[in-house]
Amino acid sequence: MKISFREIANRITGFDIPVVGGGLSWNPPTLDIEVAKRLTTFLEDRRALYYPYEAETPDYVVRSILEIRQRLTKDLEQLDRNSPLAKSLRAMRASCRKFLNHVEARTPHAVYLHRNRIWNGDEADFFIALGELRATIGFLAAQIAARYEIDVEESLATIFPEPLEKEVG
């Protein structure tokens, strides 16, 4: 497989020209597949993405989504902005921001509810927003797993889109 000039140029961090001879500084790139594998492992442990709604505690969910958003930003810093993986991670991060913005726009008590709770409008909105986040992350994580041939734990796969059924006929 050939490496394009652009890829080579992106690896070079500078030139050293000593009195005798020459030198080249080089940083090997982080492969998208490695970032994708590590992110998948991280998401597999984010219970907020797949734990049953009735067992969720909103303040825990918010903290977990904040951690996901921070991780996505950290991973994006290692990638070429135009790579397919970077585009998926930016979409995931935007989904996290949308969820957090929605939660912050609601009354503060919606975030700090306890397990023994009475359902109200704010809480219902919270879980609707969480469902939307899970669907978006699930779709994008499924694309990443398929693109980079990554096996995924069953818990995370529960938020992946259902397979299309073939028509019988």
C-alpha cells in the first residue's frame, strides 16, 4: 500500500539542519482503528448509554455524558479532522452537547432526582432526550464498529439499530 505525500507531510514535525548532515523529526500518526477500538472499549463501560431507564439516576447520567463528551474531544485531538472517524466522533459529541443543553434548560431538580421518584414532565423530557442520545450514539458506534471491524460487548450493542429484515417473496 502506498502512502500519499500528504500523509507523509502530516507526520513530519520539523527539519533539523545541523552543520554536518541533516535530520528530520517525525511523529507517527495515531491510527484511526486504534482510536476506534479504545473508544469502543470506553463506551462499553458507559452504563448511561444502555442501562434500563427505570434504573437510571439522572445526576449519574449527566456526569457520564460529560465524561463521554470529554473523551470524544480528547480522541478528536488525535485524528485528522476530515477522517470518517473524526466526523462520527464530532456527531457523537454534538449529540452529547444537545442532551446536556436540553437538561440544563429544564428545571434544576430534574437533574438531581433519586431512584424513588414520582414521574413528572421534566423527568419524562429528560428520558426522552436520553433516548435520542442513545439512538444517535448507537447508530454512530455501530457504523464505527462495522467500518473498523470491531467486536462489541452485548450491552453496548443493545443501542445499535436493529438489522433490516429481508423481504420474503
